[in-house]
Amino acid sequence: MRKLLVRISNYVSDTGINGLSSVREINDVRILNRAWFLLLCIQSACLISHLANGLTTKAFLTSIFLVGLFFVRLMLRLGKINGAKIMAISVINWNTLMMAIFMGAQTHVIDFLLLTSLMPLYFFEMKSRKYIFWGIAVSLIPYALFHLFAQALVGYALPIEQQLQVYKTTPIVMFLSLAALLFLIYHKNAGYETDVLKQEKQLLEQKKLYERILEQIPIDIVTFDKDLRYSFINSTAVRDAELRQWLIGKTNKEYAVALGLAITKAEERDRLLLKALQREKPVKAEETVIDKVGQIKHSVKGASPVFSDNKDELLCLVSYSLDITAIKEAESKLKGYAHELKKKNDALRHFVHATSHDLKTPLRNIASFLQLIERRNVETLDENSKSMMGYTIKAVRHLNRLIHDIYQYSIADDDTHEVFIADFNQLLAQVTKQMSITLADKNVNIETAHLPMLEVAPEHMALVFRNLIGNAVKYNTSMRPQLKINYEITDTEYIFSFADNGIGIDEQYREQIFEMFQRLHNLEEYDGTGMGLAICNRIVGNYGGKIWVESKKGVGSTFYFSLAKNIVEPEVLIQKHLPFYSEMEQAS
């Protein structure tokens, strides 16, 4: 039974609180619900008493009052809280007016409407002036109408003697009702004052917490009011506590004067703040100053306006300053190091180019002379001498190729090549045309998908294609070598694949083969320098990609390489003159 009563009480009290965020508003609605329930119980008992005693007129009036209470309840359920309060005042006024009519003017029951005109002060907050006005109006208008039509209503009232008898208790009831109503209004306002003080205390504690947090941040942080006067300064910005206190309410110009800084710097800072106000969004700028001891200081300064929720009021301007002197000095040193490194790299590249060129000529001469000696002395050389001569010539040619590949590796990341939108289909066609004799001798069949157009240096991609196709042909013992070239697009990159039916690679060597001079076979088995895949790896890495292989021994290998989309740009379906291809055609 107790649980049932508690459930009913909660149901009655909580009607209409959904959607309310303020604790005070929720409590007001609960009080209104409980008052409604109390009135309902009292008036229901009165209705039963009137019916039992045959007082049909009073029973009718009480029934109307009960109907009004149910309308109040309906509005509460619909969430129309202010409307329900006005309805409650109107119902009480109706009941008072009917009692005044049937009991008579001499009872002064109508004066209770003056009391109900004070009820809006209890029901509503002062900000709800419209509802307070209507609440007072629905009390004073019936009061005025009653006195206006008092003579016409005399016939419905009790005899004068009975009216005077009732009047004896009316002032006492009115006094007690007024005292109760004033107490309620006072209690409500006292509650509001307590809530305000509590909220002020919470805001003050919150403000102190935020200030402590700002004190822990190793960045100069200050706030300004709408007149660009300091309202908060953390200790990182100004270490002297007395100076910080003095600066509150001062401007940037007054600050500059106090510290002996140039007024122009204060004006620059004010311009930054004004720019943030005009744009209504954060702004930042770099600042360089010379301090009192003549040292150059660099900083990044920013400002951000903070507005109220509805953007109609500026709460403050937050400004920060971050010392980047050390970063600027390091940046300057890095630029110097980069310049020196570029000079050394240029010198090294020149050295490699000159060395490779200077070494190739004598090596070609050595090979030519050895071949000439072999031809002229073919009758006199024994088999061992001929064999050694052959090995020597082969070694010289290998050394010449090795020098060439080292040079190619050294310039694989050369950024002097022109970058433009290249059609990979044309690029592949030019590479296979240059390798046509080798491909025909080996009877190689190449299948390729339609490749994209990407923004690259064609020389780089041609070198990658040439090495991957060359490897697929070289390390293939099939009577009919097969090579399938394809690609796919992901969210971040283009992935190209070269699948062959060659000899395959053991799993333990799949990473090793992309390093310099890494060979899995001797020169007698397969010719080469071990530089081709290392060159591919270096080129692909410069385009934000990587290269890898999937292979099965004796079945074949699939080499993959990727190019990052943000570097090579998405596929572009436009036609553009590519001078590189005409040059390749002439060279071939």
C-alpha cells in the first residue's frame, strides 16, 4: 500500500517536468502539482458533502471548479507550465467570484480577488512580466465587473443579516490568507537569493579553477574586455605579481610605457585584437622585438574573441603569446645546414657523374683492347689463357655496368626532372619499344590493363618500369615468359603490380633484394649488378610509396609498388602535350 501511495505521489508531482532544465523550475512545478492535488481532494470532498445535503447550487459550482482543475492538469501534462499557472489563477478567481455572487457583497468575499492578484508574484519570476500582467488582470477584471454589476446581482445573494454574520470571519480569513501568501512570496525570493548566492559561489570557484589551469600552461595568456583593457594575466606573461595587479584595467599602450617598450608594438598588438573582433574568429601573427639587453626575440601571437551563446555579447578577448626564438634560431641553423648539405650533395653528384664518365671510357678501352689481343693471338693462346681473357672481358663489362647503375642510383631522387601529367600507357609503350629486341628474343608476352595518368617525372617511372620488366624477363626459364601489368586505386594510393611466371624468390630474401648490391645468383647464372631493385625502391620512396614482392619458388613473382595520391595527384582525364615521349621516340 505504501509503495502504491509513493508511486501515485511521484506521478502527481512529476507531471510536466520533462523538458525543464532548471532545478528551481522543476521544484515550482512539483509544488504546483501538489497544490493542485490538495485542492482536488478538498473540492471533491465538498462536492460529496453538497450532494449529500441536497445543496445543488453549491454542488454545481464545485463541479465547475473541479472541471477547471482538470484543465489545469491537462495543460501541465502538455508541458504548458505558464498557461497552467494562469489557468489555476483563473479557476480560483471563478470560484471566488461565484461565492461572492451567491453569498452577497456585504460578505466582502470578492476582496479575496485582491489577494489572488498577488499570486502571479509567487507563480512567476520577474523576467516573466507578460504572465505576471495577465495573472493580475484575470484577478482585477472580475473584481471590477462584480462592483459594476453589484446591484443586478443582489437577488442571488443571502439575506443581509446572514451576509453580515459571514463578514465577521472574512477579515480574519483574509488576514491569514494574506500572511500565508506573503510568506510564500518571501520564501520563494529567499530561495532565489540562496540559489543566486550558491551559483555565484560556484562561478567564483570555477573562475579560480580556470585561472589555476591557465597558470599551469607555459604560454603567455591574457584576456581583454571589450575596451581592450586587461582583465586577466597569467604569471607566464608577467612574472611580477604587483605589475600583474597594476595592469588589470590598463591598455597595451599603458603596458608598453610601463615596460619602456615602443608604442608601435602596442599599436600592432591592438590591431591584432581588433582584427579578431572584426572577423569574429581567431587570428595570429608573428612578432619580432628587441629586448632591453639588445637580444632579438621572436614570438607567435594570437587572439580569439569569446562570445555568449547567442553571439550577441562579447565576453572577452583571449590573447596568447608563444616564444619561438629557439625555434627560429634552430630553423636558421637548419637552413644553413641544408644549404651546406645541398652544396655537398651537388659536389658529390658532380663527382659521381664525372667519375662514372671518366671510368667508363678507360674500361671500354680495356675491354676493346682485350678483345683485340684475343683476336690477334687466337692461334697462340692456350685454352686457359682464352678462358682468363674471357673472364677478364666479362668482368670489365660488369664493372662498366656497375658504375652505370651506381650513377643511376645516385640520381634516382634527382628533382631536376620536369614533373607533369604523364600517361602511363604511353610510358609503358616507349619502355617496351626500347626493350623490343630482348622481349622478342625471349618470346615474352605482356598483358597490361589500361593504366592511369599521374603527375610524375616520366624519367623516374620509365626507370622503374624498365627494371621491373627486365627482372621479369631475366629471371624466367619458361619457354613462353608471361608478364601481367595491372593497378588498383585505394583511398590513399595507387598500387601497380608486375606478375610473372619466373623462377620465384625464397621468402627469406624478399626484403633483402631491395638493398644495394644484393644478388641471389652468381654472374655465371644470371647477369646483373644487384642495383635495379634498389633504384626502384629509392624512386618509389620519393613518391611517398613503397615496393614489395609476393613470390612462390618455381611458380613466379608479383612485384608491387605504390604511389601516394597526395604526391602524384588523382587520375586526370585530360590530354596534354608530353614532350618526353617524342624525345624517347627519337632516341629509340
